[in-house]
Amino acid sequence: MDGIVLLREDHKTVEKLFKEFERAGDDAQRRKRELADDIIRELTAHAWIEEQVFYPAAREAAPDTKDHVLESVEEHHAVLWMLSELVGLDPEDERFDAKMTVLIENVRHHVEEEESDWFPEVRKAMGRKRLVELGERMAEERKNAPESPLDVPSADS
């Protein structure tokens, strides 16, 4: 699978979790906690592979994407801190749903920018063969993703 396809698949996976969270009723705290944990795990691994593999390769292949990459890393910073706050937050806490809503809005914005603004530019610059190699590296690197969102490099930025 090519690297951009892999990232788009991750985006779809997280979007399904977001929609399920949004559909969960006010009395579904246990389910919301499970979904939040899944979202934390997925987004932490996703940010990790983007920062460790995809972003450096994108900057090298398409130098004009530098500003997009830098902005994405800053967006990761905000998202990773929100994820870290959600890790131990009781779903009964009045801030839980509000934090998830802000997280969802931020991630949807990030995904929209990546997919429409610069993935096409990166695809054009890299070509199919290189993107497939990149996808393989990303899949392998996912195994090294940390459990804690604060262990992703951009969390410290």
C-alpha cells in the first residue's frame, strides 16, 4: 500500500470512531471511554508514523511542502496534548465531551488540509514506486509507536 493511501485509511478509521462517539448517547459513558481509548491509540500511532517517516520524506521530495509539514507538526502538538488530557479523564467529567468535540474538530481540519492541500503535491513529487516503499516503511514503523501521546516528538515542540 502506498504511504498516502495508508494515511487516508488511518483517517477513515479515525473518522468512523469519531462518528460512533458522536452518535453515542449521553448515558453511554463506558462506550465513550472505550472509543476515546481507541482514538487515542490510533491518533498516537498515526502522528508517530507521519513524523518519523512521512513528513521527512515529503519535505525531501517536495520542498515546497515545508510550510505544510511545519503547520501539521504544530497541529499534532495541540492534538497530542488533548489526547494526553483525555487519557485519564473520567467520561462522567463535564469536560470530557467538550474535549472530545474540540479534538474531533481539530483532527478533521488537519485531515482536510492534508488530503486536499498537499497530499496531491507529495504524490506528484514522489511517484507510485517511492510511495509504496514509503508505505512499507510506515507500516513497519507503526510497530514502534509509543503508547503515550506525549512520547511523540511534536508533543514537546
